[in-house]
Amino acid sequence: MTTTPTKIATVIAVAGLLMSNPGYAQQQPKPLYASGPVPPKVDMSRALITDTKGPPQNVDYAPKGQCMSSLNDGNVVLPNKPWGQQQLRIEEAQKFATGKGQVVAVIDTGVREHDYLKGRVLKGADYVSKNSNSLDDCDGHGTEVAGIIAAKSPDLTKVGFTGVAPDAKILAIRQSSEIYKGTPAPTPEKPNPSEETAGNLTTLAQAVVHAANIDEVTVINMSVDNCRSAEFAMNGPEKDLQRALRYAVDQNKVVVASAGNQGPICKDPRNGPDPKNPTHIVTPPWFAEDVISVAAVNRKGNLAPFSVQGPWVSVAAPGTEIISLDPGGTLANQTYQGQQRTAIQGTSFAAPYVAGLAALIRERFPDLKARDVMHRIKMTAQHPAAPGGRDNLVGYGMINPIAALTAMVPAEFNIPNDTAENLPASMPPIKPKDWTAMTVALIGAGGGVLLLLLTLFVMHAIRRNKPES
């Protein structure tokens, strides 16, 4: 099994970050899947990865294209509220909490200091460039994600868009980029390496540790995914990431990740014919014990056709027809796919809705631990009609911010869940009818009729025998 770090490729076309590992392609397929729907237990004896707070030492990434100045044609102001914002009743939810006092770490392509985030973007580590910092966002992706989490519109009467937690702060951590590319130094395993985009599972694990070690951080958002065949066992970088995620939750951080999009590796979003045996593994979502994995739905409430299914999916959120921050300074509802403009969509933008909700919950219920927050989000979601209230498409269903901020969750009061009951498949036997009441009624009615007839007979006889005047 190769230990070469798995590569991440930022796929802005479907508004998600999809990783691929060349090392897997060099291995021979095995007859049985080595990676099942549930990963091996976390190896707590494994040393936590060292956070270098900088790019890999064996490659120098440099911009190989033009940085995004704007995702729209010119300055575009979108006055309408996004459908997802209306569907989730975000503004009503903000009556209970606004994310005040919360810091959400955005592990992505960087975050620009947009006017709608003014004074609330903190500079974190940069794993892409030695000559720049995490407040640069050549791809625009991280800025869009941060906008869904925490944008504060200057006037909601003129601009309908608002972030979920408009008073939260953003810790920008730049971990990947499609614009920055470089060629790693040759190794015995790869004597002739090819050029690659910035970001891999090793730097992702480092970014998670970096965010976990900052006390002020309460939520971590990763709109980053690695898809690979389930034929192979978990490799070293994946083990490092799994260990880092457990460390983050142990440090009381709520960790949110996108469920993954259809792409070059995950070509079938259904993920195979057997829901219990996925053909592909998506990380970080695979590590569902420590991560809230978010699928994307459209405005009709259906699973978006690009959203990858799997046993690890936790909940769902809006992931199509997205409106968010334009790196150019206004708002955007489109992005680039190569040289073509396309609507912003993807599980990448479903995840920040959940990260923003987590920030609201952490403000309103400050005593809840990270796992309690994750449980509350799942239990208050709109469950699908499936056994146990979850399925591989939308997990426990579309999130419900109002319920998440107001509902009484039994587990938080040590109240056990209701036990399931088996209802009989057949109808109960027909109960014999009791005719007593009907008999009494008929006898009574008959008696009444006889009495009436007798009375009429007597009256008639009296009139006949009465002498005439």
C-alpha cells in the first residue's frame, strides 16, 4: 500500500472539492471490498500528525492561471432571497441566535475579506503558498462557503441574502486550490511525478489539527472530499485524517463536511446497487462517528442528482441555485466550469448551512458538547420515511433550524428513546355484534305503537257510543 499523500483537486464546476489518489490506480483490484461502509476504529495509539502550518516541503505551488476577480459579469446585486434561506426560515431562526461569540474554521481555498464579512475574518494557516496567506482566495470557493455561514447583509430590505450566523467569525485556512499547481520532487515510488493541484489528505489532516488547537474555534467546515474505490484498505493519510478528526471532536469542535459530488472517480452518485456495500469511499464523510456529512437537495426537496449517497450521510441542506459572496465584492449566483459559467451548486454549499446552524446552536446552548450539538442537528431534522428515520440519500433529512434551536431533545435530559413496536400485519378479528340494545329499542318501539293503537281504538269506541244531542 503506497503512503503517498492522496491528492485533492478543487472542482469548482460542481462547487465541490474532489480528491483522487494516483496510487490507488497502480494497485491490483481485490475480489472483495477491503473498505466497508464503516471504517475501522480510530487508532488512538497513532501519533497525531504534526501541523507544519505551511505547504508540503517536496513541492512549490504557484498560480498557473488567473485568480478569480469576480464570478459574475460585472457588479451584480441579487436582491432576491435564495430559496434555501427561505426554506430553512433562516431569518426566523436568527431571532434565537446569530452566532455571536462563535468562530467557524473554514478549511477551503482561502477567504477574502468581503464587505459582508468585514472585521470578522481571522487569518489561519496557509498550506498552499509560502508567499501568500489564507486571506487570498484565487478560486473564490472558500469565500462563497464563508458567505453562507456568516455573511451579514448591510440592508435586508434591499439585499435579501444573509448568512446563517451573521455574527459569527470566520477562521480562514487555505488548504487547497485549483489555480495553484506544482510538481513534487521525484521519489523511488514516483520517479517522474506529474504536475498536481494544491491540497492532499496530509495537509487536510494538518488543517484539522490546526483548527482544533485554536481555543476560540467552535465549528469546523470542510467542503473538501476524497473519493476512491472501496476495493482498497485505508491508507496512511486516511488514518492521519481519521485520527485528526477524533482529536478535533475531543477538543469540543463540531466538524461538518460535504458528502461529495459526482465526478471523475465517483461516477455513480448512487454508489453502487447495494446501499449496505458502497463501491466507493468518500472521506472525510466516511468517518461519520466524528463528522456531520451533508448531502445536497434541490428546491423540490429531492436529492440533487450529483450528491453522492452512502451509509455515512448524516443530514441534508440546500445545494442548488446558490447565492453567496462574490470575491469581487458583491454577490454571485454563478461560477466557472473551465471557461464556461455555470450555476453554483454542490454539497460544498450544503455543508456551510449546517456549519452555520451549528454556530447558532453553540451560542444558544453553550453547555452542549460537540457531540450533543451534532446529535441535536440530526434528531431535529425532517426525517425521511425510512427505517430508523434515515437513509443513504439524505441521512436524517433536511435540517430544521427552528426545531434545532427550540426542541427538547430527550438524550440531553438522559431520557431514553421510545422503543420500536411491532404492529400486527393482519387486521384484528371482527367483534360479534351485541344486539341487546337493538332488541330493547325494537320492543320499546313496538310497545309504544301498540299503546298508541289501543288509545286510538278506545277513543274511537267512546265517540261511537256517545249519544247525539
